[in-house]
Amino acid sequence: MTTACRQGCGACCIAPGINTPFYGMPAGKAAGEPCLHLNEHFQCVLFGDPRRPEVCSSFQAEEAVCGSNRADALERLTWLEIASLPLAR
């Protein structure tokens, strides 16, 4: 079930990496690095803006991913980021 984003969370703007360039971040962003567009209230200032990356616009806030609080969200999204990395050979 998709829910509204939790106010003051911003975990999805910190934990995952974005490998493609986007407005203000021509090299993308590394996992664990706060997005340039995350404000001091942990809100995306590009929300609803066409310059917002597609990966961000398509993110669905779900309890299974975001947990019940900001700490859960950071932990779960960080785990998902690490689990999705290709295995080193």
C-alpha cells in the first residue's frame, strides 16, 4: 500500500545513489550523500518540479520500505541500496 511521504524524513533523498546526472548534480549522487535539493526540513525542494529525477518521482513510499519512522526508513533504504549492488568478481 502506497502512503504519503513522512514529513521531515528525507531518507529517500539520502540513502540511495543516483547514477545519472540531474539538475544541480551533474555527476548524480552517491549513496548516503544527501541530495543538494533536500532542505533543512528534510523535504525535497524539487517536489512537483519537472527537473526532479524520474527515479525520485516514481518512488513509492510504502511501509515495507519506509518503516514506521525516519530511522527505519534510513536503515531499510540503506540496506536495499547495498543489497542491490552488483557482486564484485
